[in-house]
Amino acid sequence: TPTAGAIDYWGLFSVSSQTGDIWEINKCERIIFPQLQKIQQEIMKKTGATFASEVVQRRGLGCTDE
């Protein structure tokens, strides 16, 4: 009905503030597309972090490396 709550569940996401890396943690799928990659490069330039430096955190989510 139109008066019902309009909530869609799209997933549970983990976002790194150091790299901009985004993972859907229920499926352990890395979210990646060209525009996001450009933003991630800018974030990593500012933080000095790399995707490799976050291996431990990804494994903490229960996700393997790509």
C-alpha cells in the first residue's frame, strides 16, 4: 500500500575511510566501478594507504582477497 514503509534492503556494506574500498559483507563482494576507482585513488593519495595495507581488515570481515 502507498502508506506502508518504503524500505528496501540493499545489503550491508563496509567502507574503508583510508582507501574508499567498499565491500558488501554478506556476500563478500567488492564494489568496483570506474568512477569509484578514481575517487579511491584520490583518497589513497591523501591517506597514503593502499588496498594491500588493508588485507587484515578484509579478512576480519570474513572475506578473502579478491
